[in-house]
Amino acid sequence: MAGRSCMTTPRATDPLRIALGVLALAALACGPAEKDGIALVGGTVISGAGDAALPDAVVIIRNGTIEAVAARADIQIPKNTEIIDVSGRWIVPGFIDGHAHVARWALDRYVAAGVTAVRDLHGVRDSILNLKEEAGLGGLVSPRIFSASAMIDGPGTAELGATEVRTVSEARRAVDDRAVAGVDYLKIGPLVTAELLKGVLDEAGTFSFRTAGHLGVLDALAAASAGLASIEHLTGVPEAASRAPASLFEAHRAGKLRGWTAFERAWAGLDSASLHRVATALAESRVVLVPTLVMHETWSRLDDPAILSHPDLSTIPRVELENWNVPALIASAGWGTDVFAAFRASRPNQDLFVREFRSAGGKLVAGTNATRPMLIPGRSLHTELELLVAAGLTPLDAIQTATHNAAQLLGADSLGMVAPGKAADLIILTANPLADIRNTRAIERVMVRGQLYLADSLRTAF
């Protein structure tokens, strides 16, 4: 066998002993090679890059990296590779939740749902960065964690743990502080003004940080023109499309829930021409949108018993359900029947805007806002894909928003594709997601960092 020596010359005088020694050493040296890789054989590969699916494929994984992807007829599998027959299955890249708020209890739930990376966009700085480090060391069943740690917000912020900045100098120092802490990117909050944003972006450029924004007192066009990399939750769009946005800006200054309520209600009153104008301009600016349609849809129906008894809630620990405390949220926000009706009336225009932005060439990334109330780690991402398809994307386009597009937004070129040289993060499905996007839920196995898990085994843990 190549690479192994099968000869030895023991120093002995007894011919029988010599013969036995030679045989024993030969058996040790020339025995079966230990398997050091995995070949997934016979599945249909959906690469994540938007190209055509590859049927009857072989995917070879070694040392946590995808070594080869090819049609079975075009590849020879190395002998030291474990073969796993996945005929009749579909292999897709591991999903990336492009907008999350990570918690330790959620980690295995993400992986069981095929989410192999998360883009965390606000948490207690030391806690989330410590959790990211622990997960990276491989001691947990966990997705890869990318984090902005705590957001940077303007004067009067109501976000727990956010860094409040009042001057450009303070904004720059907040960026510097995060660079020292080791964040992956930055997030600004709804009370960041145009002046503060300029300070953040100027300093961010020093460290090549990308900056995400949950907008409030800035409209989406102004933020995109300033150089914001991504806009979260479609914030700033009604302000940009409205003929009289002053009342919306004032609502954001008056308080977090008041601002959110005004923002959600405003969508219903926007005309299609204004939405088209803003969508086209944002697409041309090359800003990425993370619409989190699942959040808009779920929160518009918090008064619906079907939402409150959704089967996916069975995966949430009881203590977390209690912490979510939906009745208290509704009461503190002052959301009555009329408000929920207004929220639901806004949903068609949100879908229209997403469709217009995509048609204009804009880049979308799937995100969920989990673990915020009623947004379920892992499983809500599948709902987001379903909502994106309902809004007008094809299943292939929707999959790309949670794979290749999300990896590009993270600046993580090794993720988001089933292709040679990429990280071995992938999902094996028992049904075709291109035929029905709901089939992304048909998860049989999940691989993250080259470690293959049976989804059913993971689910038994919670």
C-alpha cells in the first residue's frame, strides 16, 4: 500500500521466530487504513450559489472541509473514506440565521433545525463573546457564532445592555472598545442620528467592520447612502417612503415600543409607487436587507390563539416561555384589537417591498430575530424561508438568502456553499426543498464543523 512500509528485518536466530515476527509486523503495518473522511453518496446537491442542482452526487469531507463535490460517475472515492449512502436525499448548505439574539439554551436547537451559523445582533457583551469562544472551541453542540455584542445607540436608548453615545467622539470610542473586545461587526440602534452614524462608520472603516442598522430616527435611504452595510427588519423604509415622516421619527424618540408600533402601522398607508421608488434606490445602493418577515408576521398575530399554541413552541424551555410573557408585552405596548388589525393590514406591503427590492437586484438575507418573544431558534428560520417564497421568491432564491447571501454578509467566504474548499457545514434532507420550500424542515442529518449529527438524536435532548 502506498505510503506504508511492509518490510522488517527482526534480529533473531530461530527461523520460526523470524517467520512469525515478519507476519505479525506485516499485519500491523499493512492492516486496513483508519477512515479519515466521509463520502456522502447518491444525494442531490443544492450548492447554495443559485446554480442547478447536481443529482446522484458524491460529497467528500475531510478534516472539517469539503474536499470534493462531483457526479458519482466522475469521481473515485479514496479507500480510507467512510461511505454513507444518501440516495434519494438532498444535500444543502447549513443554514445561517442572519439576525439572531443568541442564548446558550438555544444552541442545540439551532443545530437540530439545520442552522449551522448565527449572526448575533445584540446581547450582553461579555456573555455573548464568552459563549462564542466556548462554542468555537468545540465543547458544545452549537452553530458557529458571529457577534456584534452590544449595539451602539443614541441618547435615551431603552435597549438593555446597549452602549449609549451622545457625541461623535463617544461613538468612535464605542467602536474602538468593540474592536478590542473582538466583535465581528457592529450594530447601531434606532436612536442613532446621521451625525452619530457618520462617526461610527468612519471609525468602523479603520477596522474594516461592517455595520448593521435597526433604524428609527434615520430613514433607510439616508442610512444606505452613508454606507450602512445592512438594514434590519425593513426599518427606515416607511420613513423613506412617507410624504410626512416627521411623526414617525418623533414616535421613535418617544420610546422603543411606541416607535415600533408607529413603524409597523405606517406600512399599510404606503402606496406602491413610493415602495417601488425606495426599493429600487436601496437596491442600487447595494445595502443588504434582512427583512425578518417571520417577526412581522408573528407579532402581527400575537392575539391569535393559533400562534400562542404553535407546535414549534414545544421546543422552548418552560422558563423561557415564562420570560417571554406575551400578555405583559401586549399590555406594555398597548396593542389592542385595532393595533393588531393594523399590523396585519401592513403585511402585504412588506411582502410587496421585498418583492420589488429583489426584482431590482437587491440582496436579501434570511433572519428571524430569535430568541425574542415567540421567535423560535432554528425553526423560525424555516418559517422565514416559507414567507420569502410567499412574498415572491423562488425556493432556490429563498435557500440562497440563508446560505450564500448570508455568508457574504458575514464576510465568511468559507460558509454558505456545498463546494470544494468550503467548511463542512451542511444538511441532509429527506424531501426536495425546490419542489416545496417547507421541505427544508425534513432534516435527517446535520453536519457542522465536519461533525455529523442525526437530527432525531439532537431533538431528544430537548
